[in-house]
Amino acid sequence: MAAPGFDLTGKAVLVTGGNSGIGLGMADALAAAGADVAIWGVKPERNASAAERLRRHGRRVHAALCDVSDESAVERAMAETLAALGRLDACFANAGVSGRAHKTLAEMTTAEWYRIDTPLTTQRINTPEFAAEMMPRHPIARWGVPEDFGGIAVFLAGDASKWTTGATFVIDGGYTVAAKVAT
């Protein structure tokens, strides 16, 4: 049984980009905590695989094809999600959307919501040189894994966070603190 405030039974949660990576880590934890989960993604095979994994928790799961940079696709996926789950209690906007405009969410236009060029960043990050440069700076000495983000998702979707507003949660294994100490 979940600790008080962390049982998500009866809640419905949407995770954009929930078919892989951090989004799937969140969606998996949310379903394990009892939430019905909707995931949005652009790859049908990943949606199907993720939905199958999430259904193992015995919760309702809805997978929608949705490119979050396309406003009409978002409207369609939201209508589908609400029809499938009946409501939404929380939403994790996790899909590969870039914040390059340096604006708040409320200030951004739909046109400013574009994807990060992940093939380019992946080429840099997945190199031995990058790992050799970054690991000594990292207090935990390992890369984060998608499951590392599940706990914060359960907290934020549940009643344990009902008095939490306007907070910034840094989930980086201590990298930010180590970087500040080093300067």
C-alpha cells in the first residue's frame, strides 16, 4: 500500500513523450502508484510497446499519436484522452519541446514549441570523451535513468503535493550543486 498522499488510485494523468525515456519512467511510476495513464508520442510502435508495459500495472492506459508542436494534433489527442480516461488530474509536458525562447510557458506561442534536435545532441553526449569530461563532475558518478524521474511525478500528481506551488525541482543527481561548489 502506498504512503498517504502517494496513492494515485482514481487519478488520471497524461505524460507527453510518455512512450520512452524520462516520460516512460514517469508514466511507469504513475501507473505503479495506481493512476490511469495517457501517453502521447509520435511513434506508433513505441506507443504500443509502452502501453503494453504500463498495462502490466492493471491500470487503464491510453496511447495517442501526437506531435506536440502541432496545435491541432494536441487538440485531437486531448479529446481522445478525455474520452478514454474521462478526466485528467495531472499533466507532465515531457515531450521533446525546446525552451529556447527563454520565456515562461504562458508567454510562449505555439510556434515557439519546437523539438530539440536530438540526433545532434545524441552524437555529442554518447561519446567516451563526453563521459570522461562529465563523470568526474557528477556527485553520483552515473547518468540518470528514466526511473529516476518517477518519484517526482508520483509526488506532483498525488495529494502529497497539494500544498506545493511555484517550486523548482532539480533532478540531476547533484550535478547543479557540484557545479556551484566548483566555481
